[in-house]
Amino acid sequence: MDTRRHEAGFKDRTRVETARRILLEAVVPHGRSESVPLSEADGRVVAESIRAPNPVPGYDRAAMDGYAVRARDTFGASDRSPVVLDRTEGSVGAKDAARVHTGSDLPEGADAVVMIEHVEEVAGGAEIEAFDAVAEGDNVGEAGEDVAEGQSLYEPGHRLRPSDLGLLKSVGRRRVTARERPEVAVIPTGEELVDADPDPGEVIETNGLTVSRLVERWGGTARYRDVVTDDETLLREAIGTEIDDGADLVVTTGGSSVGERDLLPEVLAELGEVLVHGVALKPGHPVCLGVVEDTPVVCLPGYPVACIVNAVQFLRPALKRSGGADVQPHPTRRARLTRKVASEPGTRTFARVRLAEVDETGADNDGADRDDAGESVPFEAIPTRASGSGVLSSVALADGWVVVPESTEGLDAGTTVDVEIWEVDE
């Protein structure tokens, strides 16, 4: 064991962007893909360029209920002087009209549709009177109007949504080639951890469960392993086994700081290389990032909130990159702080907050407050009272967090902020 690290502590901490960049430089997209049926492709990442094999619609169709006609046969029609047309079935010739419904195939010979409300049947239904003149193409959806044949739809890296699946089915696709989900080994560590019924000095293991579910939500496949106690040999074996079993990423929880039982930095150095140890963020600066046999390893702090913050900042983008997906920012909501948020200069702070809709009393007509630029601020951001990195409820009962930059020394009450809603399906 290297005692110098324990004695020195974290004198120098790497900035968040720098640490993330260093980690991502060590992540190589795995490049594996598989054919997936559309019914199972929601959330999957496209692995190839997709073009429409067929147009949508595949034929000229009626865009309204009414009668299909030749437009030139309706010229001059008006409420006072209707045009009389023969009602027909099938193809449309001179002075003919065929009944059509929205979405039905436009009969041969027709080039427009007179809406049903502008038509009256006469002569016992054998003829119609059209009270509206239409131009060629009126109330007609042309073939390929929605999607043209051969049109580019999606490029590699796009994450499929339910609407995408509907579009793919509409053009005739039944399967899609998607990136395989990255395999992420989740290893909780700590001799004090138990599954249930803790004795004094013991703690129920929650970090591994939380992180493994985040991995699944972020598009990976989690291998949620049993707790490994604070023993260098056992920790080496656990990490080595997962790498030998083909894990794309290995993530551990606990044991990443500088205490006597924080053994993972040394283990990581022995097995491979420590890239970063100690990051300028709060809560959770004792994160350790490294690589073993070309496999990235993320050692998350043991305090639950610190674990979650670092998982979002480092594990999420690493997982996305491994799976060949684009890393999109989390959605945000504009809100006004109800209380001051303190922060340490030079450290990025993640302040947990609850959101409450602004009371209409004293607000504009739309019930929203306004910032200095006149933009709507529809929410209040209420910092959680319990802010320690070990208080899991402070994040589980929050709606998001406010990111206080390194260059800012806290935020005053009344400040308009963007609240990052990090716990979303993606």
C-alpha cells in the first residue's frame, strides 16, 4: 500500500471538463451491432445510415372526404352556379366524380378532390353538384409527400424514439441495425456493506443498485455484482474477472478516496493506469478514473449522492461513447432560487433542489415570473435542507440540481437558474 497518497490527500483536483475529456479519450466505441425488430428498438442507437426504401404515401391519395375529379371540370363552379358531374365508380373521365375518403387511393384520371361539404348529390345520387372550383392537386396527398423514396432518415449515433419507429414502419422497415448495448460491470465495494438488516457499523448497499439501474436507463446492460470487501487481492480479482469476461466498462462504488480502506486507486494503478484521481466538484471529489487492458474503469465515491453526481458526470458520457451514441445534455427548467446556494471557489457544485410552480399571485397573466430579459420563469427552485453527500434522500426527493460553476462563489436567493433534470429516460 502506498501511504504517501493517504498522507497527501487531494491537494490538486482536476477540473470536471478536463477529467471528462481524459476519460473519454480512453473510451473506444465497441463497434458491435445487431439486427433488432422495431418492436424492441425503442431507445436503441442506430448503427448504419437508414434511407427510406419506399415512399410515404406510396400512392396519390385523397387528403379530404369528398369527390375525386378532374380539376378543369370544376372551373367556374360557385354557390350560385354549381357544376354538374356524373357520379362514377373507378377511374375518372371527363365530367366524372368518384366518391373518396381521407387516405383512399386517388382514382385514375383524377387530379383533385372537392370536399364533401361543397358537394350535393342530385338525380337520385347519379349526379353531383360541385359548388367549389378546385385546382390541380387540391386536397390531394401526392406519393412521397411525407417521405420520398431513398430519403435519408437517420445516421449512426441517433437514438431511436417511438415516433422514429412509427416512421420506419411506415416506409416498410421491420428491423433496424443497432449498436449492441455496452456491457457495464457494476461492483459495489466495502466491508461494511450488507444487503439487509444492518447491525451497528453496517450499511445497506444501495449504490450498486442505483448505478446499475442508471446504466440500463442510459442504454447499457448492467452486470450488478455482489459486494467485494476491502481486500486488494479480492478487488484485483473482481476487476480482472469482469475485464476477462468482456465488460466494455467497469464501475466500482466506494473505496476511491484516500483513507486506509480506500484501496481501489492502488489496485487500479497495479492493474493498469490511473488517469485522474480527485476532481474539483462537490459533492464527490474523490472519484478515480483509469484504464485496465484498454477497458475504462470508473471508481465512484461511496457516499450515495457523490456516487450519483459522478456517475452522471463521468459514467454516463463514457457509456454513451462506448455504445456509439451521441451524448445529449439533460433537459433543464428555468427557475428562481428561493434561498442562497453556497459553493467553494474553484469547485463545481451540484446543489439539489425541488421545483415548485410559481403562484399566479403577483406574477404575469400566464402565472409565470419573468427574468431580467423578460423571459418566463415558471418555477421556484427550493434547495433541499439536507445537503450532505451521504444523505440519499436529498437527491431522491429532489427534482434536479443547479450547477454552480467554478468561477462563481455561490448563488444568491432570487437568482434565475437552469435546473438540470438529470433523472430522465434516455
